[in-house]
Amino acid sequence: MRNFKFTLQYEGGRYQGWQRQESSENTIQGKLEALLSKMCGQPVKVQGSGRTDAGVHALGQVANAHLETDKTPGEILEYMNAYLPEDIGVIKVEEADERFHSRLNAKGKTYRYRVINSPLPHVLERRYTWSIAEPLDVEAMKRAAELLCGTHDFAAFTSAKKSRKSTVRTLEELRIEPHGDKIDFYFSGDGFLFHMVRILMGTLIETGLGQRRPEEMTEILASKKRELAGALAPAQGLTLMEVRY
Amino acid sequence: MRNFKFTLQYEGGRYQGWQRQESSENTIQGKLEALLSKMCGQPVKVQGSGRTDAGVHALGQVANAHLETDKTPGEILEYMNAYLPEDIGVIKVEEADERFHSRLNAKGKTYRYRVINSPLPHVLERRYTWSIAEPLDVEAMKRAAELLCGTHDFAAFTSAKKSRKSTVRTLEELRIEPHGDKIDFYFSGDGFLFHMVRILMGTLIETGLGQRRPEEMTEILASKKRELAGALAPAQGLTLMEVRY
């Protein structure tokens, strides 16, 4: 069995997220496993670097799978792109060390969250953005972002049920880039909790709208209470850009 | 009756083009007329600056309509965006002179045609681009573009049946902008014949693939023969950017 590393793009809108579910064929992982199983003539498990929620997109998701095949990486890429639906694409296939594990070996990830700050529609970007009509205070959001960066217990910023697993993560960078009426938020870190980016985004937007002070970020982090943080931002604005190893 | 000028965006994928058809409700003009008729409580005709083909998008289409209404332009914009499907959006409503006619008064238009020049999928851009796997020679396309600019009889570059109407147009600019593996083609002119931009694009791409010499453009123009020009490029790569008055 050879171990292959896949770099993937997908548009999340039609799927119930990354993770295979018993009740539904309609997941990215499910689609990839069905196709690779067909290619190899035996059941294949695909391991992703992490789950993405229903509706979240990817330009650089990484996965790996152990395959019984004679095909070259280039042939596998071509085969997959020929048969995958047009909202899932493979942009790289590499042969990896047999011990390579896309989740356990991941050192960091970058997500982008894209906001359109305008009362006017942006028809061609609507699937990949969150539209906010009221003007956002970018400087206030930048001050909040600075307080969120670093190594913290992000328990307040996850929807995951309490467990013994650590909720400490390092948010290495939270970069806010306005381009006209579009604002891109880049989140880079060593790992992200369930819903973490979307709750951070919801909280930042409430700060940008003047509903919160940037200084509150410190209190929210210290509280570890989900109810003190902001609302969950919509999935469609979020894109997994890169997984680093 | 007051005359209103509308600036519109739409994603063409779900529609059979701009122009109302008897057999189908599924046109941009049809959607706008149905909504404005409902708003005004009487039949409304919407005049577009020109038709766009099925599948072609717009970021700056212009239309006008004479309406019996007390609403302000801002109220009309809000009403329309509240009820239009999400793939049609109104970005500006202005009250215009009663003689303003969006087609007859148009002085020029700009279209963008977007190509992805890569064998790899670009999942999030697939709806708005034409993907070409083989490498394109941008310099050859630029030389061809220079020969196409200016005032010419573009009879070879239209699918319209022969008629007495003039097929002379001025292509003021044909700008080719590569950005990584994306190439944007901007066409600005005083008017465009049926399918003209898409046939120009098909011909440019054949030049970029080395199937034609740039110098052929002069011969194709002089021939006035459709069969000498290139194939019709797919609608989905084309976006009407601006109409000038």
C-alpha cells in the first residue's frame, strides 16, 4: 500500500461538510472515499487534516489515503478530476512517507473569512462571502484581533461540548485586509477548535459594529464561557486556504 | 410616469439570457418586468442597454423603465433587492431624463472575459471562467488584439444572419491582463454585434494555442466570413462590466 497526499479544493454549499456520515453520502470525505474505492477496487479510507463544517469552502484542504494502485500521482490526479463533481477538485497528488498522517502531522492552518461591507448586493461573490450592510470599524476590529492573537485557552470560542481535551491553541496571526468594500480576515494558527474561526469572526464583526469594545476580547478569553463570545458567523464566508506540515 | 435608470448585476447561469421570451419566464428582463409590474400594479416594460446571451453575467448592465410610482430611487432599490432572486441584484437606481433610453443612448460598453490557463481545477471560479489546460501564448494574443482594435467591419465575428444593418463597429480597446494563471481580456467599444465578444475570444484563444497566426486577424476581418473566424467561446467566462453614456 502506498500513501498519497492530496491537496483539495471544494465549494461547500452542496455538502454536509467534510466528514463522512452514516446517514448521508453527501460529504466531501464520502465523495472522495467512494471514488478512490472504485479506482482501487477495494474500500479506501481518506484521512483529512480536519473537518470543515457544512457550507465551508476549501482552496487548500489536505488529506491522505493508503492505496493499492499502480497509478502515478499524476494519473491519480487526472482520474479524480475526471470523475469528481465540479465543486470538488484535486490540485495536487504526491506520494508521501508511509507514516504521513494529514491530521496528526499538521503544524498549522490558514483560513480566510471574507466579508462584503456594503448594503448593495455582490451577486457573483455571494456564495463565498458574508454581506454586512452597516459600516464596520476596521481599526476597532484590528485592536480586537491583536488581543486574540497568541497562545490562549479558546474555550469561549468553540461550540464543542466540554471535554478533557485541551482548548489551548496558538493563534499565530489574525490579519485584516480591507480591499474596497471587501474585507478579508486571515486566521493562521497551530490548530482550530470546532467553530472557532466562525465564533471569532462573529465576535470581531460585533466589535466592528460598535456592539463590543475591543478590550472585551481579554475578558471573553479569560471567562472561557461560550455565551460571552459573539454569534457564529455564517459558514459560506469561510475558506480553508492552507495546511502546513 | 417617471423614467428610472437601473444598474444591475446578475449571474447568468440559471437564465436564458437577458431578453424576455414568450415561452419562458426565465430571463433577466422577464424577472425585472414581473417584479416592477407587481410594484406598480400595472404592466411595466424594462429596456436593457443590450441583450446578454444565456449564461453571460453582468456586473454593470444598465436598463431603464417608465414607472408610475411615488417611491424614491432608494426605496425602489430596496424593494427590488428584497424580492429579486439572489442571482440578480440592483446596485443603483437613478431618476433619469424622460427621454433617456438605455440602448439608444449607450455610447460604449466594456466586457470582461476571464480565462483560467491551467490544467488544474479552480473550483470557486469555475462558474465565471473558461478553463484552458494547454499553455497560451499571451504575446501572440496581444499582437492579434492590436490588429482587431479600431474601426472595422466585424461581419466575420458575429453569428447574426446577414441583414442590411451595418456590422461596422469600433473596438476601442482589447486589453489582455495575465494575473498568475488567470488571464482577463477587457473589450471596450461603441457597440458589439451578436456573439462578437465570444467569437473574438474563441479566435484569440486559437491564436494563443498556436493554431492561428496573429496576422490572420486582418484577413478574417477583410473576408467578412464567419467561417474564417474562431469558435464561439463559452458564455460563462463573459461578464458585462459597464455601459457608458
